Amino acid sequence: MKLYISKNKTVGASPVVLDDMILTADGTAAGSKMLNNYKSPFDATLTKSLSAAGYSVAGKANVGEFGIDLLGETSYFGAVTDKSGNLCLASAEIVRSGEAVAAVGLDVNGAQRRAAALAGLVYMKPTYGTVSRFGTVSVAASGECIGVMAKNVSECKAALAAVVGHDAADGTSLSEEACDRVKNGAVRLKKAAIIKNFTANVDDGTATRTEAARAALTAEGITVDEIDCDVLTHAKTAWGVLMCAELCSNLSRYDGVKYGHRSENYTTLDELYTNSRTEAFGELVKTAILYGSAVLSEGNYIQVYDKALRVRRVITEALARLHREYDVLIIPACSKSAYTLDNVAASKQLPFDEALYTAPASISGVPAAVAGGIQLIGAPFSENTLFEAAKIITGETE
Amino acid sequence: MLVTDKDSLSQLKKLNKLALTAAQDEDTLTFFAAKNAELEKMAALDTECVEAMIRVMPISAVLREDKATAHFTRDELQASAPDVRGGYLKVPRLLE
């Protein structure tokens, strides 16, 4: 069990751990044999932001291959499990153990949200474009976001404030004014809604946590309704299409020529490409590449890929309509209270199926927090409202 | 319908420079079958008058100032290359 890919020997005050999707000069593998021993010539912008805010990087945390799996189980360096054999994300374990005050990672397919929910941590995936992705291993650029995990709301909020900001080096970075709304936006917390379409097939523990969140919010005078919004369930399929299409395109650069793994078994250039990619990519990533390639092919592009882009707008507009009435939408972060290696071995679909809960925020770029083991979804730039709701749910007084 | 048989899967693997074992082929076809069922449900959503949404935030193309800035050296960029000879990336001979 490998929690750290690299660990710094001297760590100052306020240690943070970075998911190994974030480039640092001491090496970044993205959980893949393909990038094992890869040394970036530069550090990600966010590492400088963290240093400027007084944080010190304690090390790089093990992640699932290119961050698309359930809970890091596809890492080339091995899955992380607890004493009971349940899967956990390395960064969440490091924060839970107290070795770091926060973890910063790239949220591609919701692994960090699931991990935070299962570990009882606080997490925030902020509004798309408010944290620089310059210097991250790009997988699904149209929806992936840097997120921050901590033991409590105040530490999560402080670490997020350190990394939020405009970065001219990132073409998807929003203006400084927009980023400032994440840090200083007003709190508006009067009405919340549990979306019933996501609570039907969850286990007892998840249902209990959802009810506990409702009770905590209600006790503070916040109205909590139960509503239906079936269209949001299509986010899973649409995000699966978009994520895999973008992954297929982004991972085409790994050919064994410029950097990354090169097979020793080749005589022709075609064999060099094929054997290098076949040896280095894990099974889930290969499947995602093939699916992404299929949805982008000439015969399917309009029917599948373009359709998913239209569904993205339908979902984004549905969320905007809901947020005109409700300040916070409550849905689970995942369906179960624990997952084992046997669970993921039984179905290659599982990381895609569990994206049912995380895909609405991934595909639309809205902020999503995790607290008390459940997920809170807000309107763009409503992070402070989500943090306030998280405080109530976790019972934090400061 | 996306990939439903071994021939179309073989073509897809060839295009993506990937090889799978026979068991992985079966798993992948099972995956595609499940995805096809999902895609059918998504196809039923009426999106005829909906514009495709490429970006989730209103971000326009960013142009940098046309000014020389510090760049990485060739040695820095080739530091992680699998095989380099004389400053070039080495690959198998293409022409005999």
C-alpha cells in the first residue's frame, strides 16, 4: 500500500499533500506506468500559490490512473485500502491521519468527492476556472477542476483561498474579479433541496447521512424540500461521453517517443506505439480510450458526442433553474458507505456508474462540496454558501 | 450503436494503437453493450433546439502578447524522453 509517490524530507508549517496529477519537478506519474519516472521541467502554478500562502508541500499522493477511477484502485503503484479492506484515496488517508492539513487534487471523475464522503472529510470542488490547471496532467479539460480536501471547513476554506485566482498561463482561467467571488461571495442559505432521483438506490449508511444533513439544516431554520429532477441523472452518461472523448484525445500524446514508457519489444514504429501504449496503460484507461474514440468517430460524432454537449446545456440550465429557488442541492457523493477491490473487479462500469452522483457538478462546472458524508451542490461562485451549509452539517462552531 | 462486435473493436484498437487479450476483448464488448443501453436513454432526451455547450464558463480564446519569453531548453524537454541521440528523439527506421 503506497500512500505517497514522493515525500519531502523537510516539511514546514501547514503541510499539504498534492495528488500525483499535479506537476512538480521531482516527478509526476498520474498513477500510470506510462509516466513512471517522468520529471516535469516546471511546477504547477498552484504549488507557487500554496507556498506564497504559507503552505509547504509534504509530498505527492498516490492516485488512480489519470484520475478517472472509483477510489484510486487503478494506480500503477497499487490501491490503498484500510484495515477492513475498504478502498480509500491516498490523499484522504493522509489528511485523515493528520500528516497534512489539506490535500489538493484534480477532480476528473469525482474520486475525491467519494473519498471525502467515505472518510468523513470536508471537500470543495470550486467553480470551474477559478483555480489554475496550468501544470496538471490534463485528462478531461472541459470539466475537470482542482479541489481541496481537509479535516474541517475552516481548513478547507483556507486552503481553497490559497489556490483560487486568475492565471494567465491557463487558457480556461476566469478573471480575478470572478475568482474573488469564490473567496468573498455573500452567504445566502435559506432553502435547500434533496433531489430524490439520487437517493433511491443508496445504502442505509448513505441514507442516514442524508437524513442527518437534512435534520441539521432544518434545526438551523433552513427549509429543506424534497424534489424530483430526472434530467440530472443523464449527466452520468453525458459526462462519460465527454470525459472519455477528451481523455482519448489527451492520451494520444503518449506514444513512447517524446516521453513516458517505451516498450523494449519493437522493430517497427507501429510496434513501438502499440506495444508502449499496451504495456503502459491499465485496463480501465484502455477501455476509456476506446470508448472515447468510438464516440468521436465519424459515424457517431453527431449522434453521441454532439448529443452529450447538448445534454450538458440541458443539465446546466436545469441546475440554474433549481438554484433560482434553492441555495443548496443535496445529493449523495456515492451510493455505498464502503467499496472493496472485489467490488471494482466485478464491474468495469463501477467508476462510471458511481459518477451518477458526481457528474452533474463535473459536467456543468458548478461548485460541489462534501461534508458529513454527503454532497452539496451550489450555483457558480456560491462556495461560501456551501461552506456555511457544511459548517451546519458538521456542527463546526467557528 | 457503438462497437458491438469483435471486428469493429479490432478496428478501434488498431486506430488507438492498443492491444487487448481475448478476455479483455470480451470485457470491453460487455462495457460497450452497457454504454449502448445508456446512450439509448440519453438519445430519448429532446435536444433538437438546444445548442451544444462546449465551455461551461464564458471564456473566450486567450491570445498572448507576441513577445519573446523564457522557454525550456531542448535538454530540459528531452530529459524524460525514452531514447535521445544527438539531440533528437530516436525512433525505428521508417525507410529501408
